[in-house]
Amino acid sequence: MAPQQLIAQRIATMMIEGFNRHYRVFRDCSASAKARFDAADWMGVQQAVKERIAFYDDRVRETLAELREDFHAEVLDDLTWQQAKLHYIGELLEHEQPELAETFFNSVFCRIMHRTYFHNDFIFVRPAISTEFFESEPPTYRSYYPNAAGLGSSIRRVFLDFCWERSFEDIDRDIEYVMLTLERHLGEWPQAESNFQIQVLNSAFYRNKAAYVIGKAVNGANEYPFAVPVLHTAAGQLYLDTVILDGWRIGALFSLSRAYFMVDMPAPADYVHFLRTIMPNKPRSELYTMLGLGKQGKTMFFRDLMYHLHHSEDQFIVAPGIRGLVMLVFTLPSYPYVFKVIKDVFGATKEVDHETVMRKYQLVKQVDRVGRMADTLEFSYAAFPRTRLSPELIDELQRLVPSQLEADGDDLIIKHLYIERRMEPLNLHLDKAMQAGREDVIDEVVEEYGNAIRELAIANIFPGDMLWKNFGVTRYGRVVFYDYDEIEYMTDCNFRRIPIAPDLETEMSGEVWYSVGRNDIFPEEFATFLLTSPNIRQAFMRHHSDLLDAGFWQQAQEQIRRGVVLDFFPYPESLRFCNVFELGCSDR
């Protein structure tokens, strides 16, 4: 073999070994979620989610260092890199995670070479290996045949086969609840076809304090998706909390406003394929991200965006709504995402810098977002065709973020940006409701806003800037926070009541008569900038007046410091068996 070929082969081997090392560590962490669930180690769950995020970049850096030390990677010629890619493809022919390994190759290469090399001759702009029809071991899903064993017995076996160490409080009772709920949902039991089976993904989906069993029933030509959360009782036994039967509700489990799942997956593409049969409208990029594979999610997102740009003609525009003090936000009307760039100079009231803002966005990925904080994709050196940027947007970019721009032929490069799912800004949603005289909508959305604040507080997050414009409304009417430059851990805040003024003259002077520390927060002041509208004030005071009292925040802090991890249900409380069958949820 020629020396150049030998070097290319050794590079490919080093790259695949780096990826295999990464996925081995990633999978060990994900597989150990079962042990944490069995042990009710909820603090360990939170720590594992935080640590797992760093695994990918750690392995990329290790591989990069090896390539530089052994091959002086920056000075290798183009032909060597092209041959290295071809050898790498050969390593993937029988690989169970080829799509992830391709992304890993891209990540390493793109840290070595200039972006002029970022095309399919050198990296995997398009996938080279099919991810269809893997025969992974163990299989991706298990099949059960109720016609032979009986439906109740088959459902019972589904849950017992996960082999959790803890016993069920009353599995027969819970199976009866599942059967009753199925009957109510279907209206009447369909006739069982000869091809009647229950398919269940082989690994449970672990997140927070729950294990989710996800699968579908196949009866002839009909398919019925389901997801069942398994929880712990106060006494440490297991129970089925509900059965979720609507595909869109199962999709809500995979919302990017929640923490990522821990799932033991030999072949992730198989899991994504199965999940897409349940949630066909959920982008593969979001499914990969929710499975903890954020880099693959970014790869899939980029490919989807390039495909969409090729098949559309509209222009990127400045996002509607109140302009932010920290971020320049733009969007493509035909694509359901927003793109956010940190401004070069912040508004006068902001006391943060670029590095602080970036740390805040990273923090959001490491915490339990409890369905109330939008997840972000972070990109470096993203290329946008100039012809697709509106003149107004180009002017705004050149005026507000010149340090983030780089010209490259017909493209404009943005050196660093964040991408989020697009939502309607809460302030615009409220304005429309007030103009239409919809008191019911105002009441509903203000209650949702307060619930978002409460749940974030319990999850140890204080939003900082609580203005309506920093929250969005999802298509399901859920209020979600998406502006992170001022977020803090609750435990780092000092919530205080405003001291009584020494005399009337001091109180009426308009001057502050008390000392204020950097992390001091006075909830009484929230009303001044939040409740300027009488309609909104009335709704807020009806549902959330206690949020204006330091006592609420201090109690939340005390729970966090005692290590209390509360339950957050990504489905309505009304669906829980303890409510449906009037058992009393508080007893658990």
C-alpha cells in the first residue's frame, strides 16, 4: 500500500476508534439510567444528564489531538483527506451507528480544515450509508401476540419484561385501568385480526423520575400508538400512572422544552424509525436530539434546512415583535424556526457579556426544562445565501452584529448563532386577545404564564427578565420561556421583601431607601412592569398573586436545598389513573 494510502487508512481507523469510544461511553451512561431508576437516585439522574452532554465534545477533542500529534493533520493534502473519507465509509458498512459516526467524522474534520472544504468531497454533507433495516442485537422492539396469550396477560408481560428490581404495587389493578382506558378510547373493542400484536421498544425511555414504555398495537392494517409512564410510589414500589393513546400527546413527551431521554440504543436509527411510525410529523432532527444525540440532531436539521431552501423562495426577515436588547432574531416565514445572534453591543440596561450569554444557553441544556424552556441548536460558521436575506435583515446584521459576519462569495457567514422552534411571542398573543375582547383567552394564557414561572422555580430556575415578550405560546397553548441571558439558579438568588420606609417623606421621595445587593430580587416589584393592563392584572391576581410575595420564592428555595425533586407530568393531570378512577393522587 502506498504511503499516502496507508496514512489515509490510519486516519480513518483513528477516527472510527474515536467515535466508538464516544458511543461506548454514551451508551453506558444511558443504559445505567435503569439502575438509577431502580435506586430512585433522582439527583444522580440530573447529574448524568448534565455530564452526558459533554461526552461528544470530549471525544472529538481527544481524536483531534491524536490526529495532530500523529499526522500533523492541518498540513495533510486534499487527496489524503478524500481517501481517508473513503476508508472511513468502509468502516461503516456493518456499523450499527453509521449516521452518528458520519457526523463524528464531520465534527473532527471541520475543526481542522477551513470551511471551504465543507462539501461532500471531504465531509458527509449527504449520508453515505443507509440506516434502514438494521438487525441489531438485542432487537429494537419486542413483539407480543395477544391472540395466543390473551390481551391482559400480554400487557402484563410487556411491563414485567423490563425486569425492574422494584416490585409493582398492584400490577393487576394497573392493567385493568389500562384495559378500561383503551376501551373508552376506542369506543368498542375492534375485532382481533390474525395479525394482532403489540410492539414495544426494547429499552424504556428514562427521564426525571419516570420510565416510559413506548410502543404500538398492530391489528391488521390499523396501528394504535401508546406510551405508559411507570413511576415510584412513596413506599418505593412501581405503578402505571396512565396510558397515553393520542399520537400528538406522545409527541408532547418529545417536546424540545423538556430534558433529554436516556435510552439504551444499539442502533439509534432503528429507534428513530419506530418513533416516526408513531409521530410521523415529528422531524427526525428533533427525535435524535430528544434521545440525547444533539449533534446528530444538528446534522439532520442542517440537511432539512438546505433541502427546504432548495424548494422555497421566500427570504429570511427580522422576526416580528419587540426587538431584544441582547439578541438579533430573524426567521424564514416558510420554516418553523427562529435564528438568534448575540449582538455586538447590548442595551444599556443589560449587565452581561457575550461569554455570560453563551454560558446561560449552555446551562439550559444541562437542566430539567420541565416543558417550560425552549431547547436551542447552536451553530458555528453557518452559511446563508445572500439572495435569501431581505435587505432589512442584511442592514440589521451589518449594524448590530458586524463582528459575527464573514463574506464568502454569494454567501454570508454568521460565525455563531442559536436556532429555536418558532413560537408566537406572548406579548403579541395577549395584544391580539385584548383587541378581540377575549377575556377567556387572557385569563387562560396568564394562568399558563404563572404556571410556567412556578414550575421553573421548582426546577431551580429563575427567569430573570420576566417580561411577556420573553415567553412564547406553542401551538398547543403552552407558555414557554425562551430568553436566557438573565436566568439564574434559584439557589443563587436572594429574594427579599421591600423594607418599610422610615417615614412617609422617604417613601414618597421615589428614591430607594434600602441597600440592594447584586443578586437581590424583590418580587413585589414584578407588578410594576408586568401588570400595567387592568385585564391582565385581574387575571394574574386571581391565579398567581403569591408570585409577588418573597415567601413563595423562599419556600421554593428551601425545597431545592433539601434535595426535594418534584414530579412534572408531560401530560394533563386529568389523564392520570388516580384522577380518572378517583383514587386520590396525593396518597402516592
